[in-house]
Amino acid sequence: MIDLHLHLDGSLSPEEIGKLAAMNHVAFDSQKVRLSVDSSCTSLNDYLECFAFPLTLLQTEESLSYAAYALYTRIAHQGLIYAEVRFAPELSLAKGLSQDQVVAAVIKGYQKAHQETGIIGNFILCCMRGKDNHDLNLETVKVAKRFLGKGVVAIDLAGAEALFKTNTFNQEFELAKALGVPFTIHAGEADGPSSVWDALHFGASRIGHGVHAIEDPKLVAYLAEHQIPLEICPTSEVDTHCVPSIKALPIREFLKAGVPITINTDDMTVSNVTLEGEFDKVIAAFDLSDEQVKTLWFNAVNAAYLDEKGKALLKKKLEERL
């Protein structure tokens, strides 16, 4: 099992958040703090509100290391063999840490989980959509370059897609290309096909979500021709009102067109999901064959930000599981 689209701050369990709160001497009542979405969620912007409290706890090296350790350990016990966990270093600077310190802390936590469980993982650093944070984003790109191959494999652009259009973040991705930092971009989730086109024009090698790409046949053909993976997160797509139901996801259409789609969790706690559960939902909704499920698994291997040796190792591990 491989998860390529997994947010650290949206995937910490209530128990882990409780421990983080205690570490930070902060009162925490799981009944009063909104960690998961419910029927009142009407958009991606509402969905993002569930990140607010966990983020307040991810402001020290100790907390960041624990969070990464706890998440990687938990998903290892769920049967995952590889995960690319993403987070925004610029959102953990409230207590004086530098972005370098933030990234070093999460890598330390992962390394401990790896030693104890054997799970393999890497991090994707998120630039954030916003009005006045380009300097912070540019620093994130530079930090990614400094840690590239040392626990970091790519950058991303996350946040309120409909409010802050993809095409306004050209500086970040021009710098990433100049530094040789690979990138995926959240696109086609809360905005239409034009957002995906913008991400591709920047040079994105993967697309986070990308569901609305189905509305543009030329875009679908381009994704298939160039084998650009889509990181689809089924329950999250419903929670953010990207689609009305899992059955409304264009899974069959993308598979038929030859687009290399992958299945991921996005935010395990916010959407209250596991990767196994997401696969179960997709298999049931679309009556997928064993061969189609294998295609989804190996799409994830091929899409991972790993070298050929790393991908060969994942393929071997996956074949052993299958």
C-alpha cells in the first residue's frame, strides 16, 4: 500500500493531537475542537478550517518530530510500505523556528519510525496559496533544494485554490525548475481544468486531485499521452464538494483514457479515512477487477518521487504483498 498524497497536519489522530497538546501545555477537548468534517462542510475552504488547531501544536522541534514519528508508525501498522507525507514548513514558524529546523525535525521523526517499523517514506514541502507569502514560499523551495535526496523529494502548492489562482505562483515554480526540485501541484480540485493546465505549464510532474481535468477532453488526452499521474483522494473529493459522491468520480473515464491515476487519503483525520478504506470504497463503487486494482497500485509506484532503484524496491515489496 502506497500513499502519495497525505498531509501531516490533517492526518494526526485525536490521540496524537492530545499528546501534542500535553507536550505544549495546551488544553484539548476532542469534543470541542473540530478535527474532522461533517455535513456542514460546504467547500474546500470549510474543509481547511480543520487544520487550524493541529497547526498550533506543530511549532516546536519536539512536536514536529513526534508528529512525523506517530503518523509514519501508525500507517506502517496499517500496512503501508511507502508514503510521501506533505506539510508546509512556513506554517510552523510561530515560535521562532526556521524552515530548515522544521524540516530537519520531521525527518528525524520519520527516521525513528523507519528504524522501528521498516516503513519507507519521504516528504513533500508545501508552498501555500496566499496573498502576501511569496517570500516564504520561495524560502520553502530553497529549503527543499537543501534537503533534496535527504528526506525531501518535491514541493507542492496547497491551500484555497479557488481564491488564489494557480497561475499567480509562477515565481515559486520558476525557482523550483532552476534548482532542479520536482513538484506536484494541487489543481483541478476547487477550480477547473484551467488550473491543471497552469500547473502543467509550470512543469508539474504530478497533479494533486485533478478531478476536474475530466471536463476537458484535450487535457485528459495530454495527461494520458505524457503519463502525468493524478493523486485522487476519494472521500476528500466528496468532503470538499469537488464531486457529489464517490460514484461521481471519473475513475473509469481516466482508466479508460490511460491516465495514470493513484488513490490516496489526503487527510486521514479530517476525512476520517484510511488508505485501505479508500480502496474498498473505490472498488465497490466501480466494481473494479483485480487487474484494475493492481494497475492503481503500480501507478503509485511509478508516480513516486524515487529513483529507479527505489521504485524497483517498492515493486518488489508490493508484489510480495499481492
